[in-house]
Amino acid sequence: MSSSETGTVTYLFALSAARPPEEALSPVAGHPGGGPLRTLRAGRVHLVVQDVPAAAFAREALTDRLNRPEELERCALAHHRGVAAAAPYGPVVPLPLATVYLNDGNAVAAVASQERTVLDVFARLTGRTEWAVKVHAAAPETAAGPPASSGEGGPGGGRSYLSRASARQRRERDRHETARAVARTVDRALRAHAADATSHRPQSEQLTGRKAPQLLNAAYLVDDDRRAGFLAELRRLRADDRLAGVDVTWSGPWVPYSFARLDEPVPTALAAAAGEGAR
């Protein structure tokens, strides 16, 4: 039975070097209203997919959902669950959120056209995982204003106030530049223990929930047999008194999202596929 007859389209989560067993995929909660996660095969590449309602993944409906923060988060979590379900069985290439095809045949054909590239990425990721490292400046000191009785209204009071304010700004600027230099030192030290590394845009204080600015938001691709050395270096950096003024945090191991990108994305026709499937 075709997708148009069932009212579904094929949602593609990830490409996997090994076929995840059905018993590992079937309990995973994919997108609401869809069928169980399953696999397709394109040459030596396995596709982790789900049949999802065509109406919900039509272009206009999907665009509307992804423009709403709560729906975007719900879709992103479902997508990650599909990717993570395949990760224990070998290297995976996560596909972008909302990669949808009209049917299984279209999905397989799209991946088959990039098989050589996908296999090269699998080879690069084998035996490696991603670690996320963030460096924040120390929380800024609360600068107290001068007391009301300091005589600022008298002769020279205004100049004195401006001088003190300017000095505080210089100290804060110098402290921030020193912290940035420390963050670069952390990054250089960790890159020596990693197979690859990349820096992401620092997150805003609204996202981090910290008063202090984020100075480094980096990801490192680490060989599993070098993990102990990488973690030891992190702990050494965090304890080094010479790197005072910053806070180093890390998390992992993760699916290597930051390093599993294809040089040429798997072709997708989301608008055409979802639109036709919804009719």
C-alpha cells in the first residue's frame, strides 16, 4: 500500500552503519500519531524511519508547528530519540529535523545517491564520540554606587564619580579580556586530545541562565580509547589556579551531531513530498 493510500509520509531520523534491531526501535516514542520506528536499507546504509501523518508534516502545517517554541521542542526531542535509538549499534549520521519523503522508495533513492559520502562519514566517526565543553566567565562583581553622603554634588563631585565609574569599566573590560584568553587556552589544550573540534556560537545569558557571559561553546570529537586522557585534561584545567576567573563545564559522551554532517546533504524535497502526501 502506498503512502498516499495510508495518509502517511516517511520521516527520516538518521543513517546508520549497522541495522538497529527491531526490539530496540519499537519501544521508542517517535513523532505523535506515527507508526513504530523501523529501518530501510540503501546499499550498505540503514535508514531509521517512521511513518508519520502526511497532514501534520505538510509544508504549511509543519512550518506553523516549528514556529511555535513548544512544538519545536517536542519535534526536536522526538527526532533526537530516533537518532539516539540507533547510536548504540555503530556510527550514525543524524539527518536535519523534519527530513520527510513522500514514500520509502524516495527516501531510499535519496540516500543511495550519497552512499559513498555517507560511508566515508561512518569511517570517520567509528570509535569516536562527541564531548561538549563550555567556559563561562566568573560571575561579575556587583558594583555598588557611591553612598548618598559622598558629596558628589559639591565641587569636583561629578568628576570624581565619573573617574570611579570609568575605572570600574576598565577593570571589568580587562577582566573579561583575561577570561577570553583563558578560554582560548582551554580550547587549545583540549584540541590536542581530540580528533576534531568545532566552536559554536556562544549561548546568550537567557539560554544559559547565568549572569556571566559564555566565552567558549565547543564540541570535541574524541577517540573512545583517548577518552580518559581527555577527561583528565578537563579536570586538570578546571583545577589549575592559573585559569582562575572562568568556570569550565562539560558533558558527554554524545552522538556526534557536530561532526556527522555530510559535505553534500542528502537530497530532500520536503515541500513536494509532504504536500503531495497530504492530498
